[in-house]
Amino acid sequence: MPVIYATSGNVELDRAQTPLVPQDKVSAARESDSDARSSKEPQQRVNPPLAAAQHAYHETLSATPQRKPALLAHSLPPEATLRTAWTLMKMKGFRHIPIVNPEGILTGIISDRDLMQFAGHLEQSSGTSSNQHQFVQEVMTSKVVTATPTTEITEIARVLLVEHISSLPIIDGANRPIGILTVSDILRAIMRHASLELWT
């Protein structure tokens, strides 16, 4: 994509990235374009810097790779050890893990912040600390705020802000977790899908 410079209302393309066109072809193209415009109805005046910015914005959106479908949320049973949760978070880069009973129903959630107080012991490879054998059910948050797949994003954002939490498990009709929506997910969605007018 060519680099666009906007100065004092004029838009110029970076010559290093713009293919050179012979002058005679440029003149012929201008004459042809002028004839075509004169044969049509008068068009509205276009603001060149705004048009260039909009074009660059839409080109950037179309060039952004589509996000891959989310993997099914990893979960743990209440009797899983803190070390198991810690290892899973480190390996997968998670910050929150849903805790489910044998029927798959959400019973709690554990976060990296819940485990930070045990980090020193969990990082030890000797396995002598009793803390690493504690179960996640002793540390997890059991009162979990949740949403459904049809909950509006604006409502989820409001809940995250009011409750001072950074993620919200998404559950199905049987209270089984099917995913997690985080603040980062919402910000990413705004960045990718918000209209240009929101940024100007």
C-alpha cells in the first residue's frame, strides 16, 4: 500500500512506492478522464485528504487477517491442583480458567491473580511445597458473573466496568461454559469494526 502524506489539504503519494507512468500516458489519461466527466452529470466535490484517509482505512481493514475461530474454552474440575492450573495458564497463555463439575456445569473461575500469592511455591520444581497440592476449589471465585451468546456487547462492557472484572464466561442454556469474553476481545473488536467516523 502506498504511503500517503497529507499536508495543508494536499495529498501526495510516496514516490518511492508509487509506480512511474510516462508523461504522455498521464496527459492522455487526464484528457480521457476530463471527457468522461464532462459527459456525465456534475458530481459532488470530493475532499482529497478525507477520500485518501478513508481509502487507506478500508484498505487496512481488508488487509487485516481474519481472526481464527476461538478454540473451545479449557476448563478444570474443582479437584484440580493449583499447579495444574498454573501450568495450564503458562502453557496456553490463559489468564482465566473456568471450573466445571463432572456434568460440565460452571461452578467457578480461577484467574492468574488468584494464583499469584502461590507463585513462588508453584514455580519450584522440587514439588515439596504443600501449596501446590491445594485444590482450585479452595482458591477459585465461586460467584461468577456470566453472559450468553446473545448478550449485547455494550451490556457486557458495562458489566465488566461496573464489576471491575476483566473477563466474562459465556455459557449455554445448561450453564455450561462455551467461551470467555475479555476486555481485550472487546477492544480488538472496536479497533477492527468501528466506523471511521468514530476516530475523526
